[in-house]
Amino acid sequence: MTETVVDVHLTAADAAQSLRADVRAGLTASPKWLSPKYFYDARGSRLFEDITRLPEYYPTRAEREVLAERAVEIAVTTGARRLVELGSGSSEKTRLLLTALTSAGTLREFVPLDVSASALREAAASVVADYPGLTVHGVVGDFTQHLGLLPPSDSRLVAFLGGTVGNLIPEEREKFLRSVRDVLGTGEWLLLGTDLVKAPDVLVRAYDDARGVTAEFNRNVLLVLNRELDGNFDVDDFAHVARWNAEQEWIEMRLRARRPVRARLGALDLDVEFAEGEELRTEVSAKFRRDRVESELRAAGFELHRWWTDSRQRFAVSLARAAG
């Protein structure tokens, strides 16, 4: 019999408190920054889905290619009884894994973790409808804070896909990977998606498309602040900027003030000023080489077991095992 359970470790009040703290810290810093997690309100999520279909934005297609080719091998290699996904559990890529694991006869439970309770419940309902007999145990939480509250179990495969790990700066990434290792038993598995270093012009186009969808997505974060924090930002005051940082090997998305800007966030009793040309960093997206991925996994207590790329070697999917 299909069963659905949802644990809530991040309430709407918790999320609002985190938003207030993060925004105050970021907009009073020098240089200014915002966390990319605040892109993804309902409109931002729709815009990101549009981005994944753009010709310039290759990561989603490249990762899907790898998973379509390797999902059965992943299922057979891991023999996982529980699939834990950090992020949305309703994507086509997730279903490639669910189908392979259920076809292999090992999967008993799907554990999606997401910050959005509504998105999580929608995903859970969709999965239980399509995979009869599979238990879905959803967790409303933040993967940077709540991994220790995942339901205890064994024989797990944790999937962290989409290149999202690249949104963490190195110190955050080190802490995150160690936190994943801490919740896994020896021999359990991590499936990690990482975008690879490539020609800067290819990377910049992926984050600054000709249609301007990514620019709209980037500026949408200001509308989130207006709505949630009683703000009065005018999105037309800011230009979208995507820049390759060769030293850090990451793409930076920024919002650049077109003119001097003064905005107020009433909920924070905070006035924010931008000089003309001043930039607000809204995201970093690190790109990787194999030796860097292997080194960071090893430092966190994992052994790299398999390394796969798409046919054009743009994106990698790593299967790593928790070392003893």
C-alpha cells in the first residue's frame, strides 16, 4: 500500500526569519550580496523552468543525457532501498532514477527534501500516483541545515543534482559535503551533479541568454524582497550581469545599478543605497574539473566510484561511496 509522510522542520515562520537575517546581512555587506535560494518563489521557479529549455542553457539537457544512459547502472551498483533527493522530487531526472531503482526491485522509499512544503507535497502526490507501493517520506527543510533530521535508515542513495552544489562557495561546499557524509553509514552512496569548466563564452551565454529570460529571473529576486519585506525596489533600475571569474572558476550573476538607487525595506527598517554602477551579487555557480570533485569528495569522507559525463563532456555525474 502506498504511504506518504511529510516531516516539517522548516516552517513558514522559520523561512521568513531566515530571509530577514540573510537579506540584512547581504545588503549591509560590502560588496553587497544575496543568497540564490531566494530566486525560487513561484514566479522564479517558472522562469527557471523556462531557462532550462533555452538553447544556451545546456546543463539540464547534459545531465539528463547522463542519467538516461546510466540510471540502470546506478541502480544495479547501489542496490539502494531508499532514494534521498535534495531539492525538488518531481523532475524528469528524478524519475529516471526512481524507474531504474524500482525496476531493479530494490527501492522501497523515496525521501525528497525541499524548502517549499507546497512543492514537496505536490511532488509527493505525483510520485505516489506513478509508483504504486512506493513509500514517500517528504522532509520540509534546508539542505544546508537539516540533513541531520532526515529519517534514519540504511541502504541509501542521496542525489544532489542540477549542479546546485556549485552555488555554494568552497567553505560552504566543504561543510555541506561533510554534513552529507555525517548522516550516511559506511558504504552508502552520494550521486552528485557538477557542471564542468569550459570555454568562458559558452558559460556566459548559458547565464545571459539572448531572450533575456535569465535577466528576468535575476531581477525577480528584487520583487521577492518587495513582496516579503515591504520593499520598493524598481527592477528597471538594475541591469543583469553574468561574468566568468577565471580565478575562482565560477560564473557570477549580479545586478548592476543603472543609476544611483535608494530603496527601503520596511519590514527591516532598512534603507539601501547603490551608487551608479554598483553591483549586487546574487549567485555564484562554480564549474568543476574531475580532480577538484574527487579531492573535495575525499576530504569529506567519500570515495569516488564512478565518473560519467555527457557525450560533449560538458557536465559530470559522480557516484561516490561513504568511506569507512
